[in-house]
Amino acid sequence: MADTTADGGTGPGRGKPLNGARVLITRSPERSLPLVAALEEAGAEALLLPLIDFERAADQHSLDVACDALGAAAFDWLVVSSATTVHVLAAKAHERGLALLQWIPADTRIAAIGPACRRLLETAGLPVALTPRDEQSAAGLLEVWPGGAGKVLLPQADIAPPRLAEGLTAAGSTVTAVTAYRTVDYPAAAERRLAIPVEDAGPGGRAPSYSLLVPEAAAAKIAAGRIHAVVAASPSAVRRIAALSPLHSCRLVVIGRTTADQAAALGLPVAAIAGEPTPQGLVAAVEAALEPG
């Protein structure tokens, strides 16, 4: 790997695998600490540019009707495709004076996409019956979905593509898809913003350090070659990165094939796709992206 200096350079230096690399994370601070900590451990400097945020769904009535049916054991399956959905469900349980474990019936099986989503559910005491074997995506879940699985509740983001709902229906399930939250430009309106708990940075007890940027500063650093890699966790983040600035020599690292496909559609070259959507998987992808050649 090439050396870098405090004024910028072409890539990370020697020592730790990412020593001297500057990596831009396009998520809010409360959702970035585990990745910041993993990058810091690898020698990188993390810079945060929150591009997307989350608001409560505009149609709370439809969401509450679906949630009441969930609590009344009207569904055979609950399909959870994001960690944000878990936070929404926890808030709905709290509104009813219950914890998630008390609210979701024991007979309702839960399918989850992604390790973060599964971890939140299991931390709440909820067993996860089904996850994708390989690719952590809608396609990965559909590959293992049991045919004729009965009634399914699918709470999702407002911008979630229809593929998962359509695939579950094609497999013989009766799907109730409901908007759980809205994805908006950062920052969300204070009165509508979802309260997202700060993610645990991991063992050690010390909060990792990072720099928080505004879009203009991030674009200037990218243009000057002072940011070596940028991480996008979703197609919506890729769209906002494309609108922010040409990437120049900055390498784009993404989570998942769907995010990579969105980058390709926008003409953004993807340097690496994380093998798994975890901090360790992303650090490995950043390392691969910054390897010479």
C-alpha cells in the first residue's frame, strides 16, 4: 500500500493494514460507532458524513392496525429486513406498555435479513427462525423461504423495493406490507425523527474518535484526494454520494449486491463489496479496495 501524509496522499501507509487511510462513513454517529471502532483498530481515520436519516411513517394508522394484528397473533411470520425496523417495532411495543418479547406472540416465527437486525432481535429475547444463507438481502431470504408459509407481516421503509413482498407472495404467502418508517435526507425533522439508540462500539469502554463533516467539506476533501474510501450501506446512500461529488481517486465500498447495482446504474465504480455486512466485513472490504491494483 502507498504511503500518505497528514496533507493527503494516494493511500494508507505502513503498519496496521489501514494505517493513514481516511474513510468516509455515510451514516449518522449513533449508527456508526462499531464501524468507527473497527476502522480505528485497523489504523484508519474515520470521517462521518450522515446522508440519510429516518422519520416516523406518515400513515401511523395503517402501521398501528398491522401492529395490533401482530400482537393478536394474526400472522404466522414477521419478516424484518432492517435494524431500523426493529427500533420501530420496539417503539410500538413501548407505546403499548410492553417489551418486544411480551408483545410478539411466541407462535409468530421471525425471519431477519442481516446480522445487525438478527442481533437486535435476539438481544430482545426473540428467536430468529430464518435468515439468508449467504447474501444478506431480499434475494437471499427468498432463496430459503418455505413455500406456502401462511400470513406474513412485512414492515419496511417507504423506499423499499417491491421485490421481497412480490417474492413472498409468489412463494404462496399472504403478505401484509406496511410502511414502518421514511428515509429522508439528513437531518430529519426533529418532531418526526426516529429515536435510534446509539450502537455499542464494542469492548474497551472508550468511545472511538471521528470527524463529523458537512457535505461541502466532504466534497472538497474528496476532490483534494484527502479521503481514500467511502462506505455506502444502502442504495439511497449511493444516490446521495453520486449527487455529492465526483469520487476522483476515492474508492467506493458498498454493502450488498443491491447497493452495488445502484452504483453501477449511476456510473460509479465499486472498488469492493463487503463479504458480510459487519464492521469486520467492511474493514476487510476497505482493505481490498485500497490494495494497489
